[in-house]
Amino acid sequence: MADDISGADTDPGGLDEMGRLFGGANLLAPPVPVELRSRVRQLGKWAFATRSVVPMNMYRFKPYILEVLERPVEDYMAVSHAGHGVNSYAVTYQLVHGPVAVFAQGGWGGVYMDNERATADVNELLGQCAELVEALPAVRAARQPAGRLVVLESALRGVSRCEWLAEPLGDEDAATEWLRRAPRHERGSSGPLPALAEAVRLVRAGHLPPD
């Protein structure tokens, strides 16, 4: 799982297989923008993407966030189920598409987890991501803003952040510092997924970049 998984020699029917696999586990199908759907490949039993990914790095959450903070990244979608031990497992969804970069994660599949609760939580997470994807075409049809809205949502990592990045920061130290100091959206009155909720609000209102 630690090795890079390339989609070069995999079944091109990845979108359908992803829907069947997630549906069979009572999970919502991860949302994919129309422009990326034909590029989805199955890279492993629980790994689907439009580019090569490392599922364990997706699970660790930070590596691909640093990538998009450091330098320009082409549009892609990726989702995987990965983890370690008997109880530390998560579904991780990533979408870099036009003016947004979304990294969302929910614990699921651990031996000692409450499966019903974990499934409901992951479905809420994927459902909120789907609302964001559905709202994106209107923003992309307008003047394309420079920069990206970076959206981080992971109860497992204790992070919920939604912050505009005007341009890539250029190096890992700067990216790490940005990530450390990025404003945190507290869970509570704004709901269990405040960063995603804020991203949906901003995109629907066409407020990119935010005022």
C-alpha cells in the first residue's frame, strides 16, 4: 500500500465499479465532476482516481495537501479506503478541480468502530462533497479566479478549515507553516462539517475569491 499505484494498466470502467463497490457497502458514490468521469480508474480494490496515488498517503492526509499548497496541481479526483492496525481506517476523498481543492476524510472500516454510525458519518461527508461538486459549474462558467479554495475536513485529524490560497507557496516549509496556521472552523453551531459547509456557501454565492 505504500507504493505509488498507477492507473495505466487498469480497467477503464472505474466510475461504474466505484459506484458498485461503495453502494455494496451502503456508502454514497464519491462525487466526480463531469469533466473527470471518463478518467476514473480502479487502482486497487478500494482505490479509484484519475491520477496515480498512494492510498496510505491519502490516509495520512497531509502529503497531498502539502502538494497542492506547494505548487500548481492539475485537476484530479481520488478516493480510497486505507489505514493500519485493526481499527485505524478511513475513507479519504480528494478533489482538485478549478478553483477548489478538497481533502475530506472519515473513519470507516475499523474492527471496533460502530459501523452504522461510521457509515452515516462518511455518507454525510460524501454528500456534502457532492453538494460542492454540483455547485462548481456555475463558478467555472464565470471568470476563472486565480488561486484555489483549500477545504480540509477530517474529524480523524481534528481539522476543519476553509481558506483561500491566492497562489502556490513554492516550498514545503512555507506550505507546512500555512497548514499549521490556517484558520480552524470549529464544529458546533455551524454543524459537523463546517469547512465543507462554508465551501458550499461560498461557491453557491459565487464568492471566489472570498471578500
